[in-house]
Amino acid sequence: MLSERYFKKGTGRNAEWVLIHEAPLPGNAGYCDMIALGVWQSTKNRIIGHEVKASRADWLKEVDQPDKSEAFSRFCNRWYIVAAPGIVKLEELKPEWGLMEATRGMSSLKIKRQPKDTEAEQLTPGIMAAWFRRVAAGPGEAEIQRRVNSQLELRRKRDAASGDYRLTRAKNEIERLRSMILGFEERSGLTVSSGYRSEHNAKVARLLSKATPDELAASYQSVHSQLERLTATAADVAQQLMTITEPSDEQSTTIS
């Protein structure tokens, strides 16, 4: 995560920075977690030091014993403390120090406070030789594994985000189709459901969608004429029933 910050414009020959992990000092048992040496003119050839603090207790120990960081920071133009949120309070930092904090997802770093540019002491031949040996030795097995794990975690998060996006799109599409079906049912009076009724309604809907306005008008006239004939027939039948059920004069005469 920290290394990737300095590889935005490329790696290898295209890298703006040379990174020295666990940079040592001759005659000093300690080391700096990471030194970034600017090798392009755009970097102003700055030397930027980084001290990583994994816990609040680790940081408070640093506050009580600042000699370790000062042994390295005097050779740097900028000095950062790198920690998770809540470990370092801004008022606890030295005025010239900066603070980088990991984001909530621990996938990137955010500068909480910019460090001040300071005049770095000249590197001695012994320091340069020690740092060059560290660079020549490579990042080491632990650093390689860390980089692999970082890339795997980044890919996992991207895949998860992509899966969530596809799932959300699918849900939205289902809701859109459901809304269209409900609107169709409300306007047409047809019910889209399982079984024969659904298949019949689908056929009706397809026929209606393909019919021209003239065909629909002719169909309406035909249905209207059939309804008129049925209505007239029903009226005749009703009149006949009334005639049959009414008693005749002879049936109504009382025989004494």
C-alpha cells in the first residue's frame, strides 16, 4: 500500500522513486521502515522517510523515545508517520512531521497532515553503501509476500465490487420488468400469471400488438354488432318467457 503510492508513473526504469525497505544506518541497530529516494528532476531529488506504527502503544513508545526516528529523519527532506486511524493524534506529532493514515478499507493511504520540507544532512559514504546494499539485495521474501498479498486483496475487493454492481443491476432490471407487467395488467385488464390463462392472455396481447388501427376498428364494429344482436335476442327471449308465465283468461276463470 505504501510502496504503490510511489509507483504511479511506472516501475523499473520508469520509476520516479527508488524505495529502500528497512533502510539501515551504520552503527545503528535500528532501521527506517521505508526510504523513498527521488531520482527524477520532478521529485526534486527529495529523500522521504516513513515510520510505520501498528498500534497506539507502538506510537506512544516513539513519543517517549524519539531518538530512533531522529537518527534517520535528519537525513530526510520529509518525514512521515504511517498508521491506521486513531493511533496518532496530530498534536502529538513534531511540527515538521507529516501523517499518513490508512483508509477504512485499508486499501489506500490518505495524507492527514503534510510534512514540512527540511534541509537534509548530507549522506555519508557509509550510509549510501548500506542503502545500496539493501536495494541490491531486493525486497526480500517478506516484502515480496506482502506485495503479492496486497495485489490479491486489491483484486478480491475489485471482484467483490464488480459482483455487487452486477447484482444491483439485475435487481433493478427485475423491478423495472415487474413495474412494466403491473402497468400492463392495470391498463389492459389482462392478468400475467401461470397456467392456461397466462398463455391465452399472451396470445391476445401479441395479436393486439400486431393489429393496425383499421383492423382494431373493424374488430370493434364486429364485436359491437354481435353484442347488439345478442342483446336483441335476449330481449325476445325475455318477452317470450314473460308471455309463457302470464296466465290466460281461460286459466284465470274460476270454476264454480
